[in-house]
Amino acid sequence: MFTQNLEFKTTDLDTFPFPFRTGNYRYSNDLRKLENVNLVTITPEYELQVRTKRRLLDEQPEVRYQSFPHTMEMQWEFLEMVFSMAVEKYPEHFELVKNGDEWTFKNNILKESDTFTFGDASTLPYEPYNFAGRHFHQDFVLMVNRDDNFYLEVGQVSYAALFSAHWNTGMSFDEIHGPVPFVSKNGDNLVDRIRKFLLGINPGEPWTRINWNLMANRWDVNYETMDVWEPERSLITAENAGKLVRLRVEEQKFYRMSRSNAILFVLNTQFLPLEDLKLRQEWFDLTYSVLSDIPEPMAEYKGIAPYLAQSVAFLRREDEQLKKQQQEEA
Ligand code: HEM
């Protein structure tokens, strides 16, 4: 069993990672150096998102969390990193008291306090990575570096676009990206280039990029629940698209872990209903332009082909209305 509805959207627009810079979108190596290295962010929706994430993890534990047994040391490295970042950035919300190996982590927003022995997983209610990740709203994927490639060895994923810890664990970077119709503006095949780029990332110098999609009436789709969400996509019309279709944006961050040499892939997923795009005219115009110009293979791959035309029709109508209004006012 799993439950979903449209409980939340981004309300602080200044923190919404709007994805488009120009009016047409094609795949590219769009990685940029990350300026603010600390991955912990407390948004107005923090509590709602964390509680929802935990509920999904509890409802579908195997789908949403997977790890290989040999990853324990890496999991502790992850726990130490995210707890330290939380305390450094938000000392009023998080505390970490270390008494030798006896650690106590306090989350004052959720009013929780846990004492455990660092390095001894039997003192925690979940595996260390699963436990630590449950305090933050992002998804976390650990890609282990072997043979010039990266392999997905730990995943905690609750806001997925055709992706799950269950489906993807064990896959290499190249296998994961096999289904992506990766043709860039100049026709290059990108998988190799991006993988080589990731190999060069150094500890302490993370990188970032933004990925986007549309979601019809939910925040998360994976292969395991396709029978539930697949038919819902055909319910979208030009009339209801403003409310039910959401611009779904992933702010992705890539950290080289200094002890394990793995790449930690962090996804901050945020949503904006199409009707809210009007709050920023520039966002509305860019999104309308990008969605009117999506190549067929990209629409198919992203799973938006069944309701893209209806979404564009909604934006066109809004655009026409606005232009009429402006003409009347002039
Ligand atoms: C190392 C960490 C990474 C992981 C674990 C990862 C994982 C994924 C997954 C699971 C998908 C969906 C694949 C599917 O359809 O089955 C995907 C898609 C994609 N990935 Fe990655 N990725 C990583 C890094 C990157 C980087 C660094 C880039 C680009 C610079 C990139 C670009 C893309 C693009 C463009 C798509 C298609 C997404 C869409 O159109 O919605 N990925 N990735």
C-alpha cells in the first residue's frame, strides 16, 4: 500500500529552483560548481515533506530504500556528513552531542532525540543511511566508484520520476542512463562525457544541476506502481491542467565522499502547479515556450506525452487571456 495526494507545493518562490534559462530545452552537460556547499535546507514545507517521506518509506520499505551489506562504513560516513552540516547551518534546529562514540542527535523541529554508538548499527532503529536521511527532505543516492564507473549501492528515494531504489540498485551510471534519449544540441552522445566529468569531482568541491519534469496529479512515479498512476495521466484536460499538472524540479547535488570515494547524489524535489507560474511572468513565458517545443522522444521518455498537449493548451489560453487584458488596458 502507498498513499499520495497533492499535499504540498513550493510556497516560497524565492527558493524554487526554476529550471529554464532559454525558451527551448535540450539535454546537455549542464553541471555547475555548487556555491553553497551545505546541503541541508529548511523550507516552509520541511516538516510536511519529511513526514511524507517517512510515511512513504514505511509504506513501501523495499521499493524506497535499498543497500548492499558491504556499505556500512560508507553509511556512517554519510550520517556524519549530513548531521554535521545540519548542526553547522541550523544550530537552533539540530544538535549533535558526542561523548566518545556515544552520539546524541537532536532534531528540535520534530522534537526527536536519538542516542547511538557511532559505528554500531544495532544501536539505531534503521541502517545509518536510512536513519540519517529520514531527518531531511531530500532523496539520497550513493554511487560507488569502481572501474571508472559509478554503481548505485545505497538509495533512499521518495520523490522519484521513473526511478526507485528497488529498481536501480546495483546498476552502473551507464546502465541507469541507458533509456535517456541523450542527444544534445549538437548531436553528441552525452553519457560517456558526463561520467568522465563525474570521475573528476574532488572532495569538498561539489557540483550541481537542475532536472525537470511534469507530474500529473501526484509527486512521485516509479515502475512498481505504474498500474496506479499510468491511467491517471489521461484525466488531464486543458481545464484542469493548471491545478493538476505540476512543474516538478530536481535540484541535484553531487559530492565526492572523502573516505569512500563514492559520489553522493542529493535530490531536492520541488513542485509548482502550472497555474502558479503566473506569479512570475518570466517563468510563465519560458515554460510555455519550452513545453511548446519538446521533441517527441523527450516527451515519451519523460512520460509526459499523454498530457503535454493539454498542458500547453492551458498555458496558451492563459497567455491569450493575459494579452487580451493588456490590450484592453492599453
Ligand atoms: C551520479 C549520479 C546520477 C544518478 C544516480 C542519476 C540517475 C538518473 C536516473 C535514475 C535517471 C532516470 C533514468 C530512467 O529513465 O530510468 C536519470 C535521468 C537523467 N539523468 Fe541522471 N543521474 C546521475 C547523474 C547525472 C548527471 C551528472 C547528469 C547530467 C550532467 C544527468 C543527466 C540526466 C538526464 C538529462 C536524465 C533524463 C531526465 C529527464 O529528462 O527527465 N544525470 N538519471
